[in-house]
Amino acid sequence: MLELRRLVKRYAVGDAEPVSAVDGVSLSVDRGEFVALYGPSGSGKTTLLMMAAAALRPDSGAVLLDDREVSSLGAREAARYRMRDLGFVRQSLDLLPGATALDSAAVKLIGGGATVRQARRGVAPLLCRLGLRERLEHRTEQLSMGERQRVMIARALSMDPKLVLADEPTGSLDSERGRDVLALLSELCKERGVAVLLVTHDPQAAAFADRVDTLRDGRLAEREQDPLPATAGIR
């Protein structure tokens, strides 16, 4: 499914030698697998995720999805990849001001060519599955932070992506809501056969992952030998 091969990304800092944000990272995520990439701020997690999303080109190495190299795509093909093959759950909850939960979740489907009616019909069951049946017509401003994050998950999954990338999705949530979001991602990953790569500095994410990797100073640390137990159920 997703394969990262010896990725390197460096950034220039004034007149000093370039700093390696990501330094030779290789990892893979299989279909239906939930991988958590743990590390402190500044460890290179977001840079790695942006390269996996074909939003940032590596200095060397390659990103492949189903054996197709996506790290060298042109701008138009990269945008198509992000639209059709990729779901992205960001920490920033960039929902449409004044729009309903239903319309905010339907944005990607509309961008993919569906009519507004088709898009709303397409995301409604997913929002209900995420516990928002009674909130479909509530505006963004009326939703809690946890509910907004669930709308973002619905948007990310609306096109039935092969891969979901999640960038600190619990960063703005309290512990209980954070666990809810992680449990949802884990369950949906298994149900839909989607590969999920989540980057986080939240230690509770490890309990929901099939595998935990650690990134330190841009390098992948030794992999955990035993998978951590999954937490069942959604609160």
C-alpha cells in the first residue's frame, strides 16, 4: 500500500549548513493497518506526512502508493492524488464558517464533481456512523471541537480513499474526546480496509495503533517489538 523509501528533506537555515528535517526514513503501511508515528515537536513528523501527501517533494527517496510513485508527480497529478486516493485529517479544523456539518463534510465530493445533493446524500450516512445524526444541519459554530473533528474525518473518508493521513488530530481535544477520535479512526480503518498513518505527540494514540514507530531528530528509531493492545468501543 503506502511505502516510504529512504526519504530525506533538508531546510536551509541562514548561512549555516542545511538542517535535515527527515533523514533517510523508510516505512510502510498496509491496507487496513493503523500506524502511529510518535515523536516530539520538531522531530520531522509533519514534514514526513506532507511528503506522503505529495504536498512536499523530498530531496531524495520516494513515496509509493500501490507501487505508484507519487513523490515525483506534477502539480495537477498530485492534486488529483490528494483528491481521489488520499484523505487528510488535519489538526486545524478548517470547516466552512456558517456552513452545516453536512455541507462541510461534502466539500471534497463536490470538488470531485458531485452535485450538492449527491454530495450531501453521500456523506450523511458516514456522519451518522460518526455519531452526528442529530447534528447534520447544525452550523460549524454550533459544533463542539470533538464534533468538528468528526466532520473532518467524514470529509477525509468521503471519497473512499486508499490512504488516510492524520496530522495531530487530537491536538486541540481533551483526553476523552481525543480517545474517541482515535477509536473512530481505528474502527473505520479496519471496516473500510484503509491504510492509516497518524503522526502525533499524544502518547494515548499508541493504544489504538497496530504498530507504533518513533521519529527522533528526523530519523526512525528502533521499532516497537510487540503491538500495543487496541482499545475497543467508541464512547
